[in-house]
Amino acid sequence: ELGAICGPNTPVVGNWFCDICSAKNDENAAYCGLCQQGSRPKHRIGWPSAKPKAKPPPHCCLSCGVRAKDFSPQCTSCGGVLELSCGFCRATCRSDEAGQAGAGKVEKTRGEWFCGECWRKFDAHNGHMRAELPGRWFVEGGQHWQWQADGAKEPGGSIEFQRNGKLQTSWGFGRWSVQAGGAMVVTLGEQAGT
């Protein structure tokens, strides 16, 4: 068995071995190239799924079972009560209780519903960011910005200012700082952009 994985036939990430004839196969092959009977394993450890899993719409009607992507105070199909799911932590709340103090509310920009606990955490984070960022860089609704290189027609990604000079981006983590005069310096990996 050790001979099957050593030498010129050494597997690489993504290869799989046939459960019928033990032949090595490429990740994209659905069936064994040698015996044409064995098939690629359904579950693979450490591999990203070939197809991203689609998340079901977050809100579900407790009467008819219809799922809804967008927030609504009631089911658009039958008028029943919806089980709302927080856009961040996935905590649930009934739509007939959502208007009660502290139960949660809809974020106006994206139209997503968030639970009261997530709103409390967001408000605390927003307070810290108000203290750290200069006024011209602080945005009341959050610190998520689109990043667009000079001359590009579409944004290339996004950056989000975090506390203590940390930066979360579409490309990984970075740092931010403010120079004298208010210029923002953003460091993505090894390069800095102003």
C-alpha cells in the first residue's frame, strides 16, 4: 500500500484513490479513469467543497413553511408569523415579537434583520471606533468601505476598520493609521496605500 503513494505516482492535494481498483485519479474526475467503476469520494477531509453550499433564506413562516430572504413583518405568502434569523449570529425571533424593545431591528442599508444582542455589540464597537477614528473617517453605520484602485471602473474589494489599528479586507488582514493632517494610511500585506 505504501508503494501506491510513493515514487512517480505520488498523489498531490486533490487526488483520490478508486475504492474498486485503487488507481489514483485527478480531483475533477467523477469516475475512475482506469476501471470506470469507482467514483470520487463524497466527503473529503480538508478539501473545500466543489460547490459552495447555498444558504437557505434566513426567515421561515411558522404557518406555511415558506422561506423568505428579505425581512418582512409577516409572511408574504400567507400572512403568518415569520421566524426571523439574525443576519450575524443566526439567533431567531418571531416576527410578531421583533418590534418589542430589545428584540432586534432591521439594518436600513442592506435591509437585514439583526437581533438585539448583536445590535448592542455593534453599538459598543461603534462607540470605540468613534473614539479611535478621526471625524472625517468615522461613518455612523459602520466602518466598511469599498476599495477601488485608480482608474478601475468597479471596486476591487472592501476594507473594514477595526479597533486598535486593525483592518479586515477582502484579501486578508491589514493595519490602518492616521498621519498628521488626517491622511489615512492603509497597509495591505507589505504595501501601504493612502
